Amino acid sequence: MSSESSSQLSHTINLPSQLGEPVHIVAAPGISDYEFRNAIESSLFEQWLKNIQTEAGILANGAMSLRQVLIQGVDMFGKRVGFLKFKADVIDKETGKKVPGIVFARGPAVAVLILLDSDGETFAVLTEQARVPVGRLILELPAGMLDDDKGDFVGTAVREVEEETGIRLNLDHMVDLTAFLDPSTGCRVFPSPGGCDEEISLFLYRGHVGKEIITQLQGKEMGLHERGELIKVHVVPYERLWRMTADAKALMAIALYEMAKREGLLPPPRASPEARQAKSISTYVSIP
């Protein structure tokens, strides 16, 4: 059921996990009908509703109840909702108190820890971008959001790496580091679960390259300029990576990589260094 008045747009839904307790979805002042409809029909909002009803979801055991959702902000990326902000009134039934429920929804994302072995030394590939929310230039792993709800995490990771660094990775040689987590975690990492729904899949890629590739990558300017992406590539020794970046994705990837390596969970090395260089990595970067 939906209704529209001069003061507020609203919609009502019924969740299987709390039958007989309808959820009222309302629009904050300033939200247009177009934005409201896109918000409640978006994959971001639908996925959030699914998450709270899963076996590990906050509505699973009946101790909490979702009463109302206030749609506060909608950012469109073309024809799809890219970012969504809303406030969910979730009540703890035992105490009758509201649980903090301000949500910034942006959906799933991927990041790749690229390690390149060259002349006996291992290097990590980072990108430098202006990050307006923190007001700083940040060194971080190549990363990106999923552009749709098809869940192509590996394909998205490979595409983002090429767009941001110029490196073409072999899809079959990607290792999902988050897949080593216990299944109860959902095999994703949540960098800021107190306010954001973002869940990240972290991948590892290892390759062998000559020193000339390291030189070509260093300082290379990349990114999709039509999207405002102004990216500079940095190549740093892996042993110094943990001290050179404040990027949570990078630090989480290092932890997962080191623990997986310690427990023998990583796949064995492939072929010879020469064969790996020929088959596993190519790049279209060029020397000016």
C-alpha cells in the first residue's frame, strides 16, 4: 500500500520475519516522488531488507522489530541509485528502546592486493586519489563498487584494476582472501558497520615482472577522467606497505594474506617465473 499527501510520501511493506507488524517507509522533506520510488525499489534497499531477515540478521530471533524507515537522501548514478541514506527505527522488544539505526547504504565493493615479484623483491601496487570525505590524498588498494546487482565480484575487481592502474590481470589467477573467513561472517569484511552497509571482497593477485614494468607503473596517471577520477599509481615494497598507507582495505588485505599464508591456505606458485610473467600479467603502460 502506498499513499501520497501534500506533506509526506509513504509506503507500507510486510516482512515475512515479522508478520502482523507492518513497516512504514516515509520520505523526509525534500525527497521527490521520483527519488522515493527509486530508493524503495533499489537493490541497495532490497538487499538491506534481506540482510536483516537472514539467519544472522537482527530480526531473526524476534527480539527486535523494524517499525519505520525514513528515506533521507538519494544519490543517482545515472539511472541507478548509487548512495542511499535512511534512518531505520529498530526497537529492542525487551527494553522498548530504539537501536541506533542511521544507515548510509552503498552496497558491495571489491579491492585487490597486487603483489609483483621483481628481481627478488616483492612490490605492492597502490593508487593515490583525492578523497573529499576525509579531505586528503590517500594511498589505497585499487578498488571499486559493483555497478549492478549481478554479483560479479571477480570481474569487477579485474576491471577496476585495469581502469585504475593499467594492469590487465588474468581472471583465473585471482585469489579471494575473504573466502578464507568463517562462513558465519558472510565471507566479506565490513569496514564501518556502525553506519555503513558496505561489504568488501578482498582479492590477492601475485605476478612476476621485470624491473621495467615497475618503472613504467611508478607515477603513471590513470582513471576515468570523464568520471572525475584523477589517479596516480604508486609501487612500494611490500615489506613497507603496512606503514605507508592508512587505507583500511590495504591493512585488512595484509592481515588476511599473512594469516592465509601462515596457515598454508594459499594456492601453490604457478610454473616458472618466466612463464608466470608471460601468462599472468600484461600491461598497456608505456614509457613516455
